[in-house]
Amino acid sequence: MTKIIIGTTPTITYKFKVVDVADITVAILTIKERGVNIIELNLSDATVGEDSLSWTLTQEETLQIGVKTCTMMLNWKTEDGTRGASEEVFIQGAPNHIREVI
């Protein structure tokens, strides 16, 4: 389980070994709580690396996670129509003494 301290701006990175990142046309990163999306980020929000996609969450987004357990997953599609998805992982929102945007 990955911990994210709420109110901070962590970067979430997915590395690809088989898929050529340059071929990805759609990417959707979701963080869910009890089956409901609380954060949804797209390819246009990502930093595209040679073998990775990264998203930096805002303070507001990590405050939405709160001090609870959520799930996170990445879905993507390549230019030839192939669709893939990461494993669903659990993330734990960790407390912060300052629970507001600074």
C-alpha cells in the first residue's frame, strides 16, 4: 500500500516495459473511494517521459483523498486501438498537521 500525505503534491509515475509510451493516445488515471471516482486525470495532464507517464497531484486533490484508503488504476489505449490497464493498487491518505492548501 502506498501512502500519500494529504495536502501535499506527490508525483505518481507509471513506467512501461512493453508498451511504447509514444504510441499512447489515451491515458486515464483514476483514484476511487468506494467505487466512485474522486480524482480523474487524463493524458493531457501528464508529463510524458521516454518510458513513463507521470501526474503531479495538487494539494486540493490530495485533500480530497482524505485520511482513508482508496484505490488507484491507470487505463490507456494505443494508436492501434490496443487497450491496457495497470493493476488496481491501494493508497492510504496519511494525516497532515495542516489540512488546508498553503
